[in-house]
Amino acid sequence: MKRRIIGIDPGLASTGWGIVDYEKSRIKYLAHGCIVTEAALPRVERLFKIYREINNVLDTYIPSEAAMETLYFGKNVSSAIAVAEARGVLSLAMAERNLPLTECTPNQIKQAVTGVKKAEKEQVQEMVALILGLPVIPAPDHAADALGAAICAAHGSIKEMGSSKR
């Protein structure tokens, strides 16, 4: 049974997305991209743009499930709030389509893609390209991270944290 997975790396300024098919233990790359919002726009407009554009991606590729990187913030709580809001609109878009949504931590993605939880960001990006048979590292880095989340979900490295099935 083929699974079409959308991976998402959420952010207010830049939300990465990547689509893979997983069937018979094989991962096939389909597409990736990034939703970019302008800092000059009001936050509500930026969130609406993310919502609209992720719905366009969902309409185009019709995934059967989703995987989203969990919220990580170090010292900057204000940026974490903006990312949390972006995660909210992205989660809403998945819920509207009854897509199972799995959350994966950065370490789970690193482990699934490189075999090492403490891998450097560049190592993860290089391995994403290698696993998917891409000639170059997917850009921007948010899209590569999103593809990493999709790979993580494909490999079953994580358990479904929250399903939007009603």
C-alpha cells in the first residue's frame, strides 16, 4: 500500500514542505518547496498566507498523511509563539482533510535520516538528498528539514502523536 506523506517544517517566516511516496520499503521523492511570508505584513496575513498555500500543496499532491517537526525553541520565546501559531494553522489544514498528523522531534528526524541523534544540520541535508536520490541538497533548508520529517514518518521512527481523524 502506497503512503503519500507530506513533511512540514513550520515557521512564520518560512514553512518548508516536502512530499514523498513510501511503498514496499522504498521512498520516492515527489516535490518540495517553501512558503515564505514577508515580515512587513501583519501576523494574521502571514498566517493566512501559510494556510492558503499549504492548502494549495495539499490539493496538488493529495497526501494520505502528514508529519510535522515539533516546536523547538532555545532562548527566543517570542519566535516560538510565532512558530506555534504557524503550527496551529498548518494543523488546522490537516484536520480539515482528516489527515493523520504525526509529530517528530528534531532528534527523531536526525536519527531516522542519519542514524545519529546529534547529527549536524548539514549532515541531515546531505543524507536527505542521498536517500531521495537527488542530485543536490534540497533548498532552502526548511524544505530539506520537511523532507526529513517525511522520511522519518515513512520509516515509522515515530508514533502518531495526534491524529486529525474525527
